Amino acid sequence: MYTLLKSHFVQSELEKRNIGIFTPLEFQIIFNLNQGQAKHFLSVFVKQNFLIRLKRGLYTLSGANISEQEIANRLYQPSYLSLEYVLHQKGELSEAPYEITSVTIKPTRKFEVSGKVFSYTTIQKFQYGGYLVEKINGRPILIASVSKAKQEYEYLRSLGRRGNYVGSR
């Protein structure tokens, strides 16, 4: 299959499996490649603008229907959408945040993808959880409930790691 791997076949197979974002290992398994072959094809397809490299080790098809929520969930794991992003989406925050905010138990990080900033704020392991699983484009998205997002926001604000937000719309 190594010599037969063409972009139209890759697109067809990823769409058939409803895979929006994938790692080199997932690509390797899907197309029955060894690590070197997968690395080669990913590199070639990125240069041809057929694939987009979201960050090291994470790819998507150019022009794929990928939501910012799915990108947020996959960029830095484990994580789920929360804080200002959820509060704004659910009508609790009057101003739109500049970043797509998530919480994680890993170190705090920021990534920029296609001009959007994805930020991940560390919370303690015992606080991690209580999120919902929603489907967007048929793919699971981890997202905090409004009450969970408020609780996490207030906790981080009490630590001085968040500013005040203007209440409900």
C-alpha cells in the first residue's frame, strides 16, 4: 500500500472513518504503514497543503470540517473546554474571550492554530472532571457545564489566576 497511498484515498478513508484530527501513529495504523513511511507521507502531504499540521504530532485534512472545540480537545490532553469560553458560549459572559479556554491537569500552555489562541489552565487533579460529552460533527467534545465552568473560574480567580468578568448578558 506504500506506493499506492494517494491523497484522494487518504481523504476518502479519513472521511469514511469520521476522523478529523489524527496523530502519526493513528495515520500509520489506518494506512498500514511503518513509522518511516507514515512520517514520509505526512511530510509530503503537508508540503502539498493537503494536510495541515496543527502542532507537532497532530494533523488534519486541509479544508476539513473541524470545529474549534475539537481542536481544543485534541491539542493538549487531557483537557476539556471550560472557563471564559464556556461561560460566553452559554450566555453567562457578555464579552467574547480572546482565547478558547480549557482546563487540564498538565502544565499551563497556549497554542496558536490558524490565528486562534487555545489556552489551557492547570487545575488540581481532584478538581478535574465533571465535564459533559457533546457531539459536534459526530465527534465527541469534552466541555464543562455552566456551573462547573463558573466553579473553576471562581476558584482560579480566588488564586489570582483570572480577572473579573462582567456577569450575565
